[in-house]
Amino acid sequence: MRGWVIALAGGVVVVAGGMGAFWLGWVQPAKTGDDTLDALLPRTALELAKVGLFGPRYLRAMAAIFHNEHSNGTPTGQVHDILEVGDETLHGGPSGGPGQAYRSTAIDLGLWPSQGDKDAQLDDDDDRAAYVAFVQDPANLGELIRWAVVIFKSKLKIAGGDVAQAVQLYNGSGPAAQQYAQNAQDFSQLVYGEALA
């Protein structure tokens, strides 16, 4: 970002010059104090802007998602291996990356190449292995952040723009998703002093 940027963010006109204003306006208010998590924020903010989601509230929601996925769901837990693989035994899995993008969801959203017959693809051990290799490759971290943002935006649309509901939908439905949403709210209250909204 060079020069000056004039943008409408959350109903407020923001006039900013260069990367410093971007950092102060979006990234700095979303910092968590966790070095691993905070290192993801600049790229996440960029990817959010690319899909039309401007401002720290969305970045904070993404930080809560990343934290939930990599801290055992405890608000005070430190983020661990950001490229770990999860959901390996589930039919639609595995999942991976900072947002633990579920393979089935990645196929549905066009993030992971479809082979046509989704059920057959989900049963394909070669496709599963290729997905694991992709999500564990550090060279793909930026792309995996993009995937998490695309998934979040799709959930935000379903939630009618309700950020807290989108965070819950990010993890699916039912009691586990409700607990996921509560963990994200607890994290937001602890780190930012306010609920996700």
C-alpha cells in the first residue's frame, strides 16, 4: 500500500497514508499478545479487505477463530502448531491451516479442486493425502489464510452479517458449535474487553 488510501470502513471514512495507517487502523487494535497469532493478522487483514470486509471487528473475529482452532479452545491458551491437521477420521476431513479449513467445505467453496463426484472424492485416499500435504506446507500459509477468510465470509452471509453467529457457523451447528462460539466470545472479552459483534 503506497501513497494515500481513502476508504469507507464501517460507515467511517478513513484517510490513511501508507502501511503505517493500515497497521494502526486495523491490525494494531486486533493484536492479541500471542506472537504466533499476531503474525497472521497483517495477511488476514489484507485477505479480508480483498473480500470487502473492512475493519478490526472482522479481523478480531478471525483472530478468535484462529485462536479457537489452535489453543484447545481455552481463552488463555497459547496458539500452537498453526499448520496442524485435524478431523482426520471424519468423512469430510481432514482440516488444516490457521482456520482448520475442512476439506468438504474447501471443495464446496471451490478452494480445493473438485473431481466431480464429491462423495467419491471424499473417499479417495490420494485426494486426502494431497490435502494433508497442502495444508502442512508452510509455503501455503498465505493461501490457507485466504481460505479461512473465504469460509468466514460465506458464514457471515448465512448469518445475515452477524459476526458472532458467523463465528459459530464457522464450526458448524449443534452443541459443539455453540461451545466454539462461547470460547470465541470468552477470548474476545479477555483480549479485547468486548464481545464479538
